[in-house]
Amino acid sequence: MTSDQSSSLNSFEQTTGQPVTYINPELTPTENAKPGRHVHLQFGYGPMPVTTTGTSTANNKTIFFFDIDNCLYHKSTRIFEMMQVKIHDYFKHNLKLSDEEATHLHMDYYKTYGLALEGLVRNHQVDALDYNSQVDDALDLHAVLRYDKPLREVLLHIKNSGKFDYFWLVTNAYRNHALRVLSFLGIGDLFDGLTYCDYARAPIVCKPMVGYFERVFELTRLSDTDLKRQWFVDDSALNVRAAFDLGVGYVIHYVEDPADLAQLKKKSDFEKYYGGGSGEEGRRIFILTDFQDLPHLVNRV
């Protein structure tokens, strides 16, 4: 991604709650002509509007919250690995560390803060937006993400089911990365809003922090009593457990790798979260191993 492309993303700073439209400059006119290549979020980055009667657009509504990375695209794209290389290089060159030191510090910050960048900002006064330009924005997503018609059809099937009023995205990436991914996949017209990890704010708040989820609920104007109707899908065990603990009614853990599923089942609290042993009858985290099966899960529950 060139500096001009990055600038085009940062240049459309929107007023809160206003629609966001993004046309991907990395795509050819032919590629951009396909449905969903243009991203349009009617509520932008939130909040949802309040009506003249003082009630929220989301009042008594059901929202499906979607994670993006390793959830809306397959792990086989290896974007995670591409990102790890960029992060490692950033640690190594900007902090002047050896490969071993960079790896150790990267993992330490990830485990401590949930996001390596948070450790860099807290402890090294790193400019988070500069980091983003050298890591997320520098990823060659065009080389690995393709127009995903089957994914589009899955999402449309769920959207047209009538069970959900809104689709909302929640990501630990900055907004640039999210918009690029949506455009490359061809699903940019299917979502109503996006909550991203705001690298411009300090401290950085990301999933699975309670503050991140509280921000999501604030932006979508959901009260505690509304949460039992809402849906959330994510590939992170930490994130789905956080949403479950906060009272989100229908939480789905997308586990694509059979080896990851086997490890998950060995966890001491597996029964508590996934087996219905939380103390509330019938409530548990659902496991999804194939994203194509999501409509069946939604219809079954």
C-alpha cells in the first residue's frame, strides 16, 4: 500500500455517526465494479442516531456483531503471519533490538495488553499511527484476498432472514485495514457500522477489554437488558468469553483449525463456557468450524 493510498484513507475523517463511503484505490475499475467492492456504512463509526422521540435507532433491535481478521477470511490467507513479520520488523528496527529480543518483547506485550501496539505506546511512546502505516497499511492484502462470493452469499442469507436489524463490525485493527479488507472481499455494502481500535487515542482500548465492548454497546445504543438479544462472532477465545461474560445472548466462537478446537476442548473451563455450565440454563458459547455453516447455526438457535 502506497503512502498516497494510506492518505486517501485518512483523508475522509467523518463526523461522528455520519455515513462512511470508501472506494479502494488499489483495485482496478473492473474489480471495483463488482457488488460490495465499494464500502458504505450508513452509520459510519457510530453512534447510531437517536430519533425525534428520543429513542435509539437500535431500540428493541437485534444486531449481529462480526469480527473481521481470521473470521471473515480464512486463516490460510496467512495475513496473520504477514502481520507478525511486519510487527517483528517494527520492534527490531524502531527499538533497535536483536531478533530474539524483538520476538520476546513482542510476545510479552501481546500477552500483557492483548495488542502489541499497546505495549509500544505505553512503554516506548511510539506513534501508533506511524506504527499502523508500517504494519497494517503496509500489508499486501491485494495479493492474498480475493472477491469472496460464497462469503457474500452466506452473509446475504443471514441478512435476508429477517432475524437481524443491523450488521456491525468490531475489530482490533485500525479503520484503514478494516475498510481495505471489506473491499477486497466484496462485502462492503452489507454492514451498517464499524467499531475499530482507535490508535489515535491513549490508552489504546481493544478486545477483550471490557472498555472496548462498553464502547461498542454505547455506539450502537444498547442497554444491559438489550444484550441478551444480540449476536457476536469472533475467532478469539478471549474475545468470545469476554462478550459472553458481559451478557451478549448469542456468542459464536469460529474455530477453523481442528488442532485449535482440540486444544480448546482441553481447557479447564471448557464446560463452563461451551457446555452450558455457566449457571444460566441453555446459555453457552456456540462453536462454528465452517463459516459456510453460519446460516444453519443461526436458524437452529
